[in-house]
Amino acid sequence: MPFTQWIYPAQSEERLRQSRLLQREQGIPALLADILAARGFGADHVAALLTDDGSLEDPFLLPDMQVAVDRIEKAIESGEKIAVYGDYDCDGVTSTVILYSYLQSMGADVCYYIPDRLDEGFGMNRGAVDHLHEQGVTLIITVDNGTSALDEVAYAGKLGMDVVVTDHHIPGPELPKAVAVVNPHRPDYVGFNQLCGAGVALKLTAALDGGSYEMVLESFAPLAAIGTIGDVVPLVGENRTLVRRGMQLMPMSESAGLQALITAAGLNGGELTAGKIAFGLCPRINAAGRMGDARLAAKLLLSEEEDEAAEMAEQLCLLNQNRRDQEEEILRAVEQQIEQNPELLLDRVLVLSAPGLNHGVVGIVASRVLTLYGKPCFILSEEGELAVGSGRSIGNFGLFDAVYACRQLLERYGGHKLAAGLTLKTENIPAFREAINRYAAAEFDRMPVVQTVIDRRLRAADIELSSVELLECLEPFGEGNPQPVFLMRDCMVEGVTPLSGGKHIKLRVAFEGRSVFVLCFRMTPEQFIYPKGSMIDLLVCLEVNSFRDTKSISIRMRDIRPSGFEEKKNLNAAYYYEKLRRGEPVGSKILSVAVPAIAELRSLYRLLMGAGKECSPDLLYLQSVDGRLNYCKYRLSLDIFREMGLVEISPDFSVMRLLPVAGKVRMEESSILRQLTGGRSS
């Protein structure tokens, strides 16, 4: 696992003053007041949070909204055939269902069209426009797409079809020649512009309903909430209002399809949160578009028959499980590539490819690879002469800019700062890998690392039910409004208990005179490398657990490291390790402290033999730190051991195995060591 940089809360007199003011005027505990002050919430904003009086702007403030309403009402009154043109992801499906359902309830002659991810791709296409024209459609209303469809909108116009665009993607220098373009990112709009497609669709229905949100929220806030969470837009402002309202209404929704989906996901009977929706409902809706046909998800959400809805919800669950299986299969293929060629991990940007990968899954795998290795990455599916793939990034490494710099090697490309998609000739994959890493080296000698922002240091006295319950006023948590993260410093490991057959662990630590339990999900007892008595620092989240009408505090681990860990020193060492392995120049002073001597290699190998046939590389490093062996030298040593056939190391750096050796191994013959020393051995 890569080092994660912990960003500690900035301390200032103004922040302390604001926290004390909130505690005094709002009557809230220091735990919550400190977080609110750190996030820049003033007294008025805090009062709104605590009373839940969020409001939505007049929908007619959006550009072209009145024009859009006039054209749609004309189509309804004259009996024109209307098509809602959606998208195959969670936001696109919920947007489609919101607008289609409303128009149908108004007596409109309406149908919907959702393009196929594999055959048609995102947005409008001429084939779909031709199909709708053949069906007698005279008005197309796009949801969650259309802003970039300049040619397709013009083509529809030539066929005598009007287009109303509703979208949330950032416009280019030119808007399509549609009847109306309702998009909060238009430069002539100064209101809240972070809505997703479902949020824009809900505002259109409110405008069609005379500008009132009362009925449309009652009917469609649950769907808008799912779309908002699924599209990972910031959960602030109006998005926060939509999600909170949607979560309140979701359990009472009369939609048989939505209730069937909630039941199939195992979310009925408990309190819904943004996290549960993000991991329970959104992936199942997305699975239809990724693994089959997105229209299945739309049909489910439109269903009014309980038996039919239950059957379709089960189909979505099976598709989602299939998606998970394919995701794991692709991830194993990626890890196998890295295992066969560990030097791939030295690249600033990882570019990994294999034949026949599912296009709907490669983006998810790219996100997981980024998390595993802490580097921007692309996962490409080779399809004969062409390869199609997705990329993900972190920090300030803008992926679209990087892809744009390599555009001469690409057939198609698009995206934004943290995600991008592309198509290129399969034969150009090596050249693309070289080009994007050359760009990264020129623009970012020191690449960004994964960061975790800490809201506050936790004290034992803070772990009190009434204080933790108040944290729920910050819900919904998500993009732009993360769940608070707390630092537990100087904890002593007292015990480890396996959970769920060893898939997770419950950690008992001594913390400021108290024994507390910390849940470590997706960490096995074997992966927990700290022996009893170790001093550790933990990053945790606090939650309230309800079981049989009894409430308790749940502490969930986000990250862990040894107390006294020198973050800056180790991040620096990791940076120089990669520079040295790539053969990039470094100063003589760095070389003198980073390159292992033969005696140091032998000493470390003896320590490795004493650790047994299998151990954790991280634990071995913690045991070997004696003031002389820095992390850079340690990693170089392990690479030399691997080169000489002494060890094998898992791609994610979680397990190191000692290999049997016949005869004496001469470390001096290592090509890595000779490269580092200019051909000399030491």
C-alpha cells in the first residue's frame, strides 16, 4: 500500500474563536463545533443544519427554463410525441425516470430512449435520432446529456425535430442550436451550479408544475437523491437539500420498483444514509448499464407491480454480482501483469491493458488500482486493432490535460481532472504509456500522493453518545462533505479479534486510560502487522449503532501507522526510491545514504530469514529501522533480493515470501546494485 499523507487540521485563533462562539450560541459540544468551524460554517449555516430548513432556488432562474417549459407544454397540448433521451448510468437512469414519469402523469404522448453503453456510448447519436424520427417523435428532451451534442442536435433539426437540452456537464465554447439549453454550468447563470442531471430534471418538473417544488419533491426527491449520490457531485447547497429530503421520503415511497430495489439490497428496516445508498442502490442501477441494458433499471423504477418489480430487482442484483466478479477478474489480471513486470509500478502513471475487458467495469478497476498503488492509472481493453479504456487520477494531476498532451496517439478522448476515457490503436499502447509518463515527468517531478484530511484530534472524553449523535446533522456525507475523520494518537494494541470468519478484525486499544474497540473492515488478522504492546496512531470515523432499541458508539478505522511515524521523511524516501530505480539523476548526498552496502544487504537478509517463510514487508521494515536503514534503502534492498531470486513480493506489497536458494548468492552481481553504484560494488 502507498503512503497516505495525513493532512492535520490547521490551528488558528479565528477557528478557535468561531468554535467557542458556536458552542456558546448554538449549545453544541466542542466535538461538533470544532468540525463546523474548521469547515467554515458560520452561525446561520449551523442553525440551518440543525433545523433542516434547506430550500431550493426558483427553477425559472435557470437559463432557458421558461423557453423549455413553453415548448414542452405546447407539445403536450397538441399531442406531439415526446422522447426523453437519457443516459445509461445511475444519474441518467433516474433523470429519465423522473421526467418520463412526470410527463406521463400530465397525459403526454411520451417515450424514453437510453443508449447502449457498448454500441452507442455516451450522449446523442445519429442512429438514435433516426430511430426516434421513425417513431414519429417531434420533440426530444435530453437529460444528463446533450450539451456537447452540437452535430446531433443540428441533425435532429434537419429532420424537423426540436430538442430541449437539460444537462449538467460543462459546456464548451459553443452551445447546441437547441430550442433551449437548461444547464446550471452555463456562464450566464450565477446560482447553484453543482446539480447532477437528476437535479436538473427535477427542477424542470417543478417548472412544469408552475414553479412549486411541493408535489415534485414528494414524488421524485428519492430518485433525485439516488442520482445525486450516484453521480458523486458535491453534497452541499441544493444537493444536500435534495438528498436529505429524498432519504426522508424514500422509505415511504409508493414506487413498487424502488421498494423492491431497497429490499433486494437489504436496506429495508433500517435508517437510510448516503453511504448505504452509494454502496447499496447506486451500484445495482449502474450494473444494468455496465453489464446488460440500462433500460432494465429504468423499467424497474417505473414498475407498479410488486411481483414484477421484485423479479427485476433480483436481476439487477445478479448483474451487480456479475459486475463484481468481472471486476475481481480484471484486477487479478492487472496484478498478474505487475507481478510479471514489477518495474511497471515505477511509472508515474500506470497504463495497464489486456484483451477483452468489460468496458463497463474498467473505470471501477482503475479506481481500485489507484487506491492500491497510489498512482494515476489507465485500464485499457484491447479489442483487436483498437483499445478502449478509462483512467482515474488524484490530487492536482489533471488527467484530461495529460490525455490532451498525448492526443496525436489517440482516436478519441474526453474527461476531466480526475477521470478520463479514451480510444487508441492497440499498437499505440506502448507509445501512449511512454508519452503520458514523459508528460508527467515534465510537469510533475514529484507526483501527488493520496491524502486524508483530519478534522480533529480525538480525546477519550469526546467518545460520548450525545456528542456523536449530533454529528449526524452533517449528513448526508459524500463528495464535498466527507464524513468527519478523527485522529487517535498514541494507542497501545491490547488485542485483535477476527470477525466474519477472518474477513475483518476488531481491535482493542488502550487510549488515554480507556480500553476502546475499533472496527477494521477488510483487514484480516494476518494483515494487521502490529504486535500486542505496539504504539499506534489511528484515523477513525465515529458512528452511532442501533441494535434492539439500544444505541452505542461504533469506531471505524480509516488508516493506521506506528506512533512517531516520520511521514515527510518516508514520503521523501519513497520519492527518491522511484527516481533511483528509473535511472533519473539524484545528488551524491542522496546516493550516499540511499544505496545499500553489501554488509547491509546481508544483515537485512538475515533479518528476513528470521521472520519465517512469509511475512509482511511493512512489518519487516518497522523491525529493521535502526537509524541507518531508511525506506529508500530498504525498498532498493528488496528489489535486489527479488532480482537475485531470494524473495517474491505480492504486487500490493502485502506479503513477502522467502524462496529456496541453492548455493551461495553473490549480491555484488545484482544489475540493480551495479546500476546504482555505477558498476562498483560496496
